[in-house]
Amino acid sequence: MTETELQPETEPKSVNETSSAKQLEEEGEIAADYIEELLDIYDLDGDIDIDVRQGRAYLAVSSEGESNIRLISHPDTVEALQELARLAVQAKTGNFSRLILDIGGSRDAKAAGLAKFVEKAIARAKDSGEDVALKPMSSYERKLAHDIIAAAGLVSESEGEGKDRHIVIKHA
């Protein structure tokens, strides 16, 4: 038998198991370079801060005073740029990235809007006594929604696959 035949078979490691702080910092650097190039191409002003939070690279683009960064801070635009940055990381590293991008406080704005939406759904669930299914959301949005629902004393479950994955609010 050869040495490789003697090696035990191992399962591929999950993203969380393989993502060390060093790897996440590298992801952040690659994504920051990509975003910085985009800012330069469109002549937008912004400072990029890189951090590692909850097992993810986190990039925040901000500016002082009057800035044109607001032109790309709409949550849908930020989500699209986040996907492009993730692809840039994947192209350089060969690994899937779960990095988070925030431009001009877009994450806070999106979280506030999501909180209002979820609170209305919670009220419907409490008033009707029935389960309430929410629209499909990203994993980040689902995590925020699960936290809001739990704080309201209700139970939630994610259902569906891929782009159809959504939350159902249930009574405890």
C-alpha cells in the first residue's frame, strides 16, 4: 500500500472550520483592493476599514463630511457590490467568501428597515395566532430576523432552499 492509501479519508472542512483570522484578513485585503479600484474608477471618496467579526471579513466604507459615497450606499447597490467583492476574493483564493460590506452606514439602514418589516409580521402572528411566512431573505437578513423574533418571545424557523429560503414565525 502507498502512503496515500493509508491516509484516512476526511470530510472537507466547512467554511467556518477553515476560516482562520489570517485567512479572513486576507479576504478583507483582497476585497478592499477591489472596492478601492471601483471607488477610483468612479471618482468616489471613501475610507475603507477592514475588520473580522463573527467569523467573517467585514469592510466598512465611510467618508467625512460632504461625500459622493452616498451614490452607492443604497442597500441593494451595496448588496450587489458585496457579491462582486466576494467573487473577486474567490477568484484570487479559490475559496468562497462570506464577507460583509457596509457603505455609508447601509447595514444600519437595511437593519432598521428589516426590523420594521419583521415587527409588523410579529404583530400579525400574535394577533392571528397563526404561523406567518416572511419573504425570502439572505442569510444575514435571516439571522437578524431570527434575533428580533426570539426577542419578541416567538419561535422562527428557516424553510426552503437557495433563493427561496425564508423564515416562518411560529408560536412557542
